[in-house]
Amino acid sequence: MPVNVKENRRLKLSDIASDVRKVTPEFSEESAFGRVDKLVLCNDGFLVKAPVDNVLLFNDDGKFVRRIGDQWTDHSLFNVNFIDITFDGAEGIIYISTLRNGVLKFGLDGSYKGSINHLPRPEGLQFSNNTLYGIPSTAPVKIGNKYRNQAQLFTYSLKENQTDSVKIWTIFKDYGIISGTSIKDFISVVDNQVYVSYPCLYTEAFARDTLYKYQGKELLPAMKLDFGNEAGPGPSGIKQIQLGHICVVGNYVFADYVYKKEDYFYLYDLRIGSGSNMKQGLRDNMTHCGIIRIRPLGNNQFYYTHREESEDDRNVDIYIGTFK
């Protein structure tokens, strides 16, 4: 899929969405959150993963229900424990990956259901077909006489109680986390088919521009975003493209990236084989929130958030939409 980074062909939200509904999460001392790091739909409601170890459950109308996993955190900026969340709808289990306690399991009533302790700090969590998928935020492997971080897709089968992994690529860096981003939309699932992208934001690493599909315990190239000569290093030696993620929802592939310090959004329609590149994001002509950046929800759905600058005494509004 060729990407013309110099194009700015902004789509309207109505070009891709059939409907959008607004939810205003209840605001109180217990339910307040700053931003949405990840939104996950669950039975008759949704979960919000917010900064500083906040995981909050709301019902479908936005009424606050409860906090999840509070006993494993002190909500300190300097002692963050939670990494990512996902949900198993069949069993009603919430999964929270952590820095220090493996992957914790909770019921929707907030009760603790145990943990998976041998998964190394996975992020980008997704659950599909009785299997938990994730990518470790740090996974050092010894190469020669040095340890390097290696990105791997980990799978945990609930049915077989078995863990497996497949190498994605090795990051030639001696320390630090692999991704360096709070948005972890690296794994997407469409009709039980798992897709993976895992770019690195470090300047010495080349933009990872390929979306892979997980099939037969292998990662096979599925789609490549071709940025042409613009993907290489600029005059200063620093790469000009910083790719955030590539994901699939329904009939669309979309990606976030930075080009020459400006934010871009790319959306590709699989049905017609055509893509649109635009600065910042889509124009919201349905709920009138200005220029928006959508995030994947799965099941042919997406979401975005919005709050006016003067409205700092309330939670952000959440908009949940369905693709055409």
C-alpha cells in the first residue's frame, strides 16, 4: 500500500461511519480520569484504562460501577504497575498485565480470579478464541556477549494452559522498553484472525511498516505501508517517519505516524483497494468534535474521545462508532 506522505486528503467521519453514539462517563472523586489509554467493551458496559494505574468499569450509559484491581496499586506516578487490559467476554474475565505481578484476572464484580505469572510484562493485550495475546514491554535475549531487547508475540491458551511465543524482531538497544508509547494498538483481531504490528520509536531503528498475520504459529506478512524514500533518514541522520501502529478493524486498515514532527493518519479501505493520507485525522461532521483520531475497538467498531478545553471538571466524552 503506497503512502504519499505529502498528500493531505482529509476524509469526513461520515465517509466511513454508519453511526456514532456519545457516552459521558460519570465524574466523581472515585471515577475521575485524565485521558483514555485504552477502551475495552465488556458485557453491558466498558472498561477504561487510564494513567496512573486506573482501570474503571462503567455501564453502557456511562454510570460508574467500580474500580478494578485497586489492591495492586497505590496510584502513584512514580510507582506505576498496570500496563494494559483486555476482556474475555465468554467467561467475563478482565485481564490486566502488570510490571510486577504478571497478568492479573478479575471478574466484572471486581473479585480477584488469579494470575498468570510467567508472561513477561505483555502489552498490546487482546483476547480471541480462548487465547490471550500480548507482546512483552521488555524481553532481553543474549546475542553474542550482550543482551538485546527482542519483540515477541506471546500466546497463552486457556484451553491447553500453555504458553508459546514467536519472534517479531530484535531491537539493537541495550536497555529500555521496546515501544515507548502509551497507545498500544499493536494487536488486532478480525473474525478470529490475529494481526500484529510492532514499530519502534527509537531514532536508530527503521520504521516497521509491515502488518503481520499470526497463522500456524508463524507471523506472515499481510500488508506493507510503502513510504518510499521518505522512510529513510533525513539530513540529520534521524529517520523522518515514526510509525505508531498499524491495525485492522472490519474493512479498514489504519495507521498513525509522525512525519517531520507532524502527526498524520492513514486509512485504507480493503473493499475498494484505496487509501487516504491526512494530517492529524478525520473531520468529525457527525458529532462535531473537530479533527479526530480514531482508535480500534474490534467487531467493526472504533472510538475517540473529546473534551472542550474549558471542561476540566469532568471526564472526557467517549464516542463509539460503527464502520460502514
